[in-house]
Amino acid sequence: MGVHAITITVEVNVSSGAHFFIVGLPDNAVKECEFRIESALKNRGYYFPRTKVIVNLAPADIRKTGSAFDLPIAMAILGATDQLTEPEILQSYMMLGELGLDGSIKAIKGALPIAMQAKKENFSALFVPKANEREAAMVSDLIVYGVSHIDEIIAFLNNQQKLDPVFIDTKEAFYQAQLEYDTDFIEVKGQANIKRALEIAAAGSHNAIRLGVYFNVSYNV
């Protein structure tokens, strides 16, 4: 919610009956996870229950949006159907990710505030999509695992594979970011006075006002 993250607990109950239900104010993207999860699990050789499955996203009075719930719901289903060696260990981890039909894990939004929340609540580790691992690893003193496929996290939780946590030197990353620019004044031909004024404003952290200024950018051919 904005720049703040709220921890959502995923609970799954599998019983006799039929149909797949998600409760806890899910939006359409969350409701559609059934089809993504079913395809991902079946395509990787795992069992997806065709009995009555109830997924509860707590607290129930907060609107749930987006596809980042795919991964935790899928893992909770595996735990509820005894396809994980120690399903109770899921409570120690925070995880998010959108699932592809082949089990691949796609990027999410808001990895940094989520990582901050995981550290605040003392989770053992945070699992995020590979594309978000560097962003999440910016939070110090938090174990972050970047995963690109659901097979990786299942094998890790079943003690069949090790994952290397991601570590980021924040000082070095900040320094490198200062040297990378999408554009540069060297690309602008002429306009020496304007560039000089903007350079002085940037160097001294001054404000710059442009009133009725026309930038005539020309390029040498």
C-alpha cells in the first residue's frame, strides 16, 4: 500500500467436495491464480487437488491485488497435500512471485518495501523472483533468495538443493549508479550557457527555473 508493505498470511485447506475458492477480498488477478497454479504444478509433475480447496488471505478485510500471490498459494497447496517434506517450515519464510504456466517465476512490484517488512517481522528468509533479487537484497541483515522457477524453491524446501543468498554491497551499488546515465549533456550540441547554468545548479543543489526557454537541439551529421 504505497511505500508500505503489509504481511498477508496464506492459508489453504483441502477437503472433500469440489471447486476452488479464494476468500479475503481478492481481485480478479488473484482469483485467476487457480489456472496458473494448476498448470504450473501439473506441468512439473506435482499433484493439484481436484477436491474442495479453500484459500484464505488474511487479514480478510484488506483488498488483495496483483499476481504476486501465485507462488505462496502454490507452495501452501503443496504443503496442504503433503508434497513437501516439512510443510510447517513455510511459516518461517516470506515469498512472492507470479507463476508462468511452465512454473517459471516472473517479476513483481514493490520488492524493496516487502523486503523491509520481512526484516521487520524477522522472517528466516525472503524468496523473490530472480528479476527482483538485487532490489530486495538492498535491505541489510536479511537473507534473500532469487528464484526463477518453482522447481528451485520446492527442491530447496525438500532439502534436495541449496540456494545461494544474494548479497549486495550497498555502498558500491550506490557509487556505480552515480556513473550510469541514460542521457548526457555531451549529446546536446551548442546551448553552452544553458548547460553551464544547469551544471552549476546540480553541483550546488540549487533550484533551476525555466521560463519561456526554447531548447534548440541540433546534431552534427
